[in-house]
Amino acid sequence: ARPSHRIASLLYEIDPGSQVVASGWVRTRRDSKNGFSFIELNDGSCMSNLQIVIDASVPGYEEHIKEAGTGASLEVRGELKESPGSKQRVELHASEFTLLGKADGDTYPLQKKRHSFEYLREIAHLRPRTNTFGAIARVRNCVCRTIHDFFQERGFLYVHTPIITTSDCEGAGEMFTVTTLDQTPSSAGDYSEDFFGKKASLTVSGQLEAEIYACSVGPVYTFSPTFRAENSNTTRHLSEFWMIEPEVPFFELDDNMQLAEEFIKTLVQKCLDECAEDMAFFNQRIDKEIMTTLRNILDNEFRRISYTEAVDLLLASGKKWEYPVSWGTNLQAEHERWLTEEHFGQPLIVYDYPRTIKPFYMYCNEDEKTVRAMDVLVPRVGEIIGGSQREHRLDVLEKRLVECGLDAEEYWWYLDLRRFGSVPHSGFGLGLERAILLLTGMQNIRDVIPFPRTPKNAEF
Ligand code: 4AD
Ligand code: MG
């Protein structure tokens, strides 16, 4: 095969008059009566299609043009010419054309009409050929590159934390356990201690391991698949998602909030700068408010309020909540969204949560009632980041483990970090898919990850 040009560079970079090769998949084909055809070709490098003009003098035209239906794959060589129409700068006038893989336009599962996202979820092998899913793939890629750049530019080391682990970081018991098939269960039907005789599960967070590295080599971040066995069928939860977790020594809660805000703003800015065509599409076709929401994020400082203030606002709102609020209860999605969307109309950082509703590792405040936790809430999505300053005082941490019903013996290595050269340190976790929801205006988290894993989706 000859190296072909990506359609994005043909449309936006290469000069008219050049001889070029394009390959991709047919979006539409129109045949004129006078023996020529127009083909809209897309290769996923950008939202726009390249228009191909091909006439009967091109070898293979007569035999094969009818097989080049929507969905077929082609390679086309020819001259790039200025386009007489105003839609595109250029079009490709074919001199050679090879049908690589024919497709019957009538039975191709992607028809020209708009398909529902539910239907597209059932054809996860073809949905990346649609405009929406092509755009999501490009935006997701841009976000991932930006994440690495953001931390690398600040001198953070990228560390790999284990997928198979023996500790439950969040202490919420939402783990998938790991078993080995060729082992006999330790007692009838009990596979619970089956990682070669030990209990192991898929990680719910790389934080504890990231803390080890942060307290040795300085600022670090992880970027890793994460697993949660919560059986919740919401538009915000996946069983398998990607989490980014920075962890920084000599860092307190305020520093952590500052880093989180800069981080989110950088992701927004880069998407607007580098994925302009895709972002315009989302604004036009997915959510008409998305640009306004994102501009608003860039233009304002995130509001910071304590959990106690948040509860007071919720109580004073006069709203009828599905889940009643009182000091000490977890904030539910409905509360978070009201605070960020309706009350403040901008991103919000809620900090200092009650000790009793947060994991063991968070720093206890002097009031002995709250811990130095922070959640970043954004309009349309709710919680996008969860983080905290970590408890670095050995005696306080030991008490907290007991209080949370955990076995301090199992955390001996975590306690060692507090025994030998303990330092204040902080970090947070960003859910990648929640960030993509925010950036694209998409509604359902199943549609912003290529292959969603939820209690109901795990086709292939
Ligand atoms: O708030 P979480 O549970 O915090 C932690 O795991 C900490 N150990 C992070 C840290 O401090 N290093 O999860 C962090 C973020 C959430 O704010 C959310 O964006 C995302 O991870 N998240 C999920 N995303 C998709 N599906 C799920 N089931 C998610 N659970 C959490
Ligand atoms: Mg959380």
C-alpha cells in the first residue's frame, strides 16, 4: 500500500495542485447521470469529509463504483484542486481509484439519518465511524496528551501503580476480587482468598501507592484504569474507568485546590484551542450551552465553600430533596448539581467534610469533626475530582484505622511512611470520563469511553 495523506492535512494544509493519495471510508456517494460521481470520504483525522470527484474515464469506475456504498473503504489518487463550492477549500479529482473493501450501503448499520446513542452502544465496533464518536475519540486523545504535558511540565513523575492489589484504598468495599481459575476454592464455593492463596482485587485507586512515591521522589501522578464494583446504573458511573491521581509532598489542602483548578482550566483551554472543529460540533449538535459553560470555567475563579456552608445553603434553599440533607450526610448528586448549577452557576470546591463519611487517610482538623477533604463539582456533571490532604501524623492515623474498622496490621507499610520521615502531603483523583462529559456536553458516561464496562454493558 502507498502511504496516503490524512484527510485533515489535505483539507487544511496541502496546496491545491498537488498530487495526493487519500484513503478512508465512504460517508455518501452521489452518481450523476453524466458518468461521474461525488464521494464524501472520511478517515477519522478530522470531522470534515474530503469530497472526491471521479468520472467514468478513471480505470475501474464502471465495474466498481456501485460497490463503493456508504461504509466502503477506498484509496484514491489524484490532484487536489480548489473547490468551486464554498463548503471546502479543496476537493480531490481522482485519476486512480481502488476499492479496498466494498460495503452494501443498504445493510450497513450506520445510515445517513441520526441514530440514537442507545442504538450506537449496541454497535460499539462501528460507532467510532460516526461524527460524534470520531470527535469524542479525538477530544479524549487531546485530553490525555494534555494531562501528561500538564504534569510533566511541572516536574511530576509518572508512576505506575498496580492494578492487582491487596488494599481497599477507599474502604468502601466496592472491589472486584481476583481469582485464579485453576485453583480449588479454599472452602466450597469460596473464592475470596484466591490470588495464589491471598485475597486480592482490582484497584479502586492508586493513591496509597502514589503516596509511597511522592514521599520518596517528589510530585508524582498516576494515569490508570480503575475499577469499582458499585452496582449503580447511572449516567455517571462505570465499572471500569480511568483515573488521574497527582500526589505531592510538602503540600496542603489549599495548594491541592489550586492545582486542581489549574488542571481543569488547562484541560478546557487545550480542548478549545486544539479541537476547535470538534468542539464547535459538540456545541451545535450535542449541547448548545457547552461553550458558555466552558468559557465560564476559564473566566472565573472556582468558588470554595466548606461542607458546613454547603449544607446550610441546601437547607436554606427550600427545595424538596429526594435525599434529605443534614450535617453529617453525604452530598448526593442532586445536591451537588443544585449547588454548582443553580446556586453558584460555576465550578465549586467543597472542603472540610465530616470525618465520619470520608476514608481513613484524610487529615483530621482541629475541630475533630471534619477532615481536609475536597471535592470539585462542575455544572452538568457534579463531582469530577475527589481529593484531600493526607493524615501524616502516626498516632492520629492509627486511631483512624481502628475507628474505620480496618486492620492496622495490613497497613503496616502505609504507617511506616508516617514512622520514618513523615511529611504533609496531598493529592486528588480526576475521573477521566467525567472530564470528557464536561468538555463535550455528552450526557451518558457510556458514550465517552470506547468500550464501556457497566453492570449492563460488556459486549466486547
Ligand atoms: O472520589 P474518589 O472515590 O476518590 C479517590 O479514589 C481518591 N483515592 C482520589 C485521590 O485522592 N487520589 O474518585 C475520584 C474521582 C471522582 O471524583 C470521579 O470523577 C471518578 O474518580 N470516579 C468515577 N468515574 C466513573 N465511574 C465511577 N464509578 C467513578 N468513581 C469515581
Ligand atoms: Mg468522591
